[in-house]
Amino acid sequence: MVDSLVAAASVIAAAIAVGFAGIGPGIGQGSAAGQAVEAIARQPEAEGKIRGTLLLSFAFMEALTIYGLVVSLALLFANPFI
Amino acid sequence: MAILFLAKIEVGSHFYIHLTEQLHFHGETVLVSFLVICLLSCAFFFTSRNLKQVPDSVQNFVEMAYEFVKNIAFASLGPAHFREFLPFIATLFFFVLGSNWSGALIPWKFFELPSGELAAPTNDINTTSCLAILTSITYFIAGFKFKGLRYFARYIKPSVFLLPINIIEDFTKPLSLNFRLFGNIVADELTVSVLCSLLPIFVPLPIMVLGLFAGSIQALIFSTLAAAYIGEIIE
């Protein structure tokens, strides 16, 4: 009984972890991409540099979501409480 | 029917190599990382023999790769110190890139293992944590080498109150490096396998291409961050 309760709670927690971890980086990536488009529109010759920096910063922001994903993977496949 | 399950993955099962009673290895990780190491070493060994003044196509490619990692190291370490850390940064970059791509490009499902399966070494958290801890050790040693005991002054800058935060930072740096690489590679493989279980033809292809792209970006990020951490200490 307790085990199934823990399992159910873990599944819900995994879903919430990924869901909430996606919000912040989503907003951040959106604003970063918007700024990059603006910068390219103002200075089209700097497109290569802007794209490189944008991809690098995207990867940093994505890492935050990935942390949530790692937590939820731990809850689903390597749960320490079951 | 079996061809439909080429992309199926098994989570949490490993091919254990029991060395002693207490000491086990994840066999699939060790095998694939040795393969990656051998391939990379052979490739760079044979292409750097008899270099010519006017490079042919292979030498051009290798020089381009060298320039790329040199720019990564140069950007964070500056002209004075980048030569000492270039081998480390370059090794990190090429090993992570080779591991990420080996998981996606080589059809490992054709090789049967008793349990577990062959996959990218970087989707085992032991590989990534090893790389991250190596980075930590490198910047500690770099700090001692270039600053001596004044290295510890870093912990009370800009003020004494930040001491606990500076100490915690020493642990969060390798932890974030570790989870970033591991999570990205596992996320990619899980996405591909979920899509394959829904519709195994054509649909997972764009995600696989995205995975290749993400793998190369992660290699770039890992080596850039390692260089930045070292550069932060020694400047």
C-alpha cells in the first residue's frame, strides 16, 4: 500500500518536475531569440557571431530544463524511496 | 518484425563485468569508450604523420579541427597560458563529441550483449562525472601551480561573507557539468525511443538529426566551460 502510494507520488512528481523546469528556460530562450533577431535586423553582417553566441546560451538555458529531467528520470527509473 | 525494434532502449540494465567481489564495471560503457578512444587516437595519429607544407584534403580537415579547439582554449585562457591546457581541452572536446556521435551513428543493436546494450558512453552518468571531476582536479592543480597558496584568497573574494558560497561553487561546478551532458544525451535517446515505439519509420529521423546537433553543441559547451573554469582560476 505504502509502496504504491510512493510510486504514484513519484510519477506525479516527475511530471511536475519536468513541467515546471520547462517554464523558466522557455521564457528565457524566447527573449534571447527575440533579441538575437533584433540584433541581426540591425546588423546583418554580424549574423554568424550572433548565431554562435545564441546557440551557446541556448544550451546553457536548456541545461536548467535538463536538470528537471534528470530529477524526474531518477524518480522514474532509480527511485531511492521504493 | 525485429528491425522495428532497433531503436528500443533498456533503462537501468547494464552488462556488468565483475572484476572482484566488490568491483564491477559497466561493460558496455567501457567497451564503447575504448572503441572511441582507439578510433580517435588512430585517426589523429595517422593524419599527423608526414605533414606537408601545402596540405591535402585530410590534413586540411585535421588542421581545421585543431584550429577549432585552439580557439576554444584561446578565448578563455588567453595567449599566455592556452598552450598548457590545450591538450586537455582538445581531448575533452573530441572524446565527448566522439562518444555522443558514436551512440547515434553506429547501429549498436546489431551486437548482442547478455544484458544491457551498447550505447553512447556519455549516457552513463559515471563517464560524465569522471570527466567533470577531471575538470575540477585540473583547475585546482592549475590554481596551485600558478598562484601557490595565494590560490585560497579566491575563497574570500570579494568579501569574507561569500566564503560558504565560494566553497559550494566548487561542488556545483562539476555537478552542473556532469548533469548537463548526461541529461542532454539521455533525453535525446529517450525521445528517439519513445517516438520509435509510437511510429518506427521516418518520424524519429528529425529528432535523430537534432540529437547529432545537440551532441556536438554539448561537446562544445563542455570544453568551453572547462576552459572558462580554468581561465577564471589562473587569470
